[in-house]
Amino acid sequence: MSLDPAFFQRILATLSEGLFTTLALAALAISLSALWGVPLVMGLLSRSRLLSRLTGAYIEVVRNTPVLVQMFFIFFGSGTLGYPLSGFATGLIAMVLQNGAYIAEIYRGGIQSIPGQQTEGGLALGLTPLRAFRIVVLPQALRKVIPPLSNQGILIIKDTSLVATISVAELTFHARMLADRTAAVFEIFFTLAAFYLIITAVFGGAMRLLERRIRIA
């Protein structure tokens, strides 16, 4: 492993060119996946058997196929249909479609972990079903879903590296380009791993802080 400071400065400078793209993609994918999980969990918990089954079927399909395959399907499929999407948009859509399904299951687990008697108690006090859910169930469910949501967010951050395969100039893409030019594969990907470790550590720390604040509240 080379210890030339000038070379490591070059690695850092090159990877920094893709850092913003990685952070932007991760932030959008995490936020939109969390939002997409809401209508999905509503579908899962719907009293309509048809809607519940259709939602469950969607979740099974996207969870049991690789996100990379989904990216290729969307990327090349959109071009075939005459409406080509950018690599960034393709990666974002694929990640939201898949991770929203996982997050919907997280939401469902959190909601169903709250005893039904608590909702019944809220209704007995004169609350509407929606207010009973918002005041009684939701605060407790949030405390339970933060840890698995944190884990899912870390998975999303790591999955952003997959968009390098469709030419999105993020961290891994720049690392591959520099490795091809210099053949210093170990040094470059060691530094790349450190970048991802720092990003996920910061995200995980922020989620732990959020969890503590919610528990206190």
C-alpha cells in the first residue's frame, strides 16, 4: 500500500467530486422511501381484501428481486419505450420502489405491536378513529420503528454505490475511474470504504439521537 501523501490527496479530491451526488441520492431515497411506505402500509392494513392482497403482492415482488436488476429494468426499459431516464432518476426510482416496500413492513410491525385495547380506550374517550391513531398509536409506534428505520437507511446509503453501474458519477463511479487510470485499487477502495463508513456512522448517530429525543418526549 502506497503511503505517498500526494497520492492520497489525489484520491480524496477525486472521491470528493462524487460525494455530493452520493449524499443527494441517499437523502432523496431515504426521504421518498419513508413517504412511499405510508400508502403501502395503509394498503396492507386496509379492510379491503383486494387492496391488501395487491399491496402484499407488490411488496413481495420488489423485495424478492435485486435492486440492481430493477435499476437495469427501469433504465433500459424507459429507453425502449422512448422515454429514457437519467441514471440518477433511474437509481432513485428503483431504490424508492424497493425500500418503500421494506419500510412499509417496518411501519406495519410498529403499528401492530401496539395492543388494540389502547385504540379501543381512545375511542371510549370520544376520540375519532383517526385521532385515536394519531394520539394513542402513532407516538408509541414511532418509538418502535426508529431502530429498524435506521438500519434501512444505512442499507440505502450503501446501495447508492450500485448506480455506478449505470454511469452515475457518485463515489464508487469516481473510485472505479481512478482505479482504472492508476491501478492503485487497494488504496482507492480502502479510502472509498472509509467514506461510506463515515457517512453511515453520521447517519446512524443522528438516528440514535432522534430515537432518544422521541423516547424522552
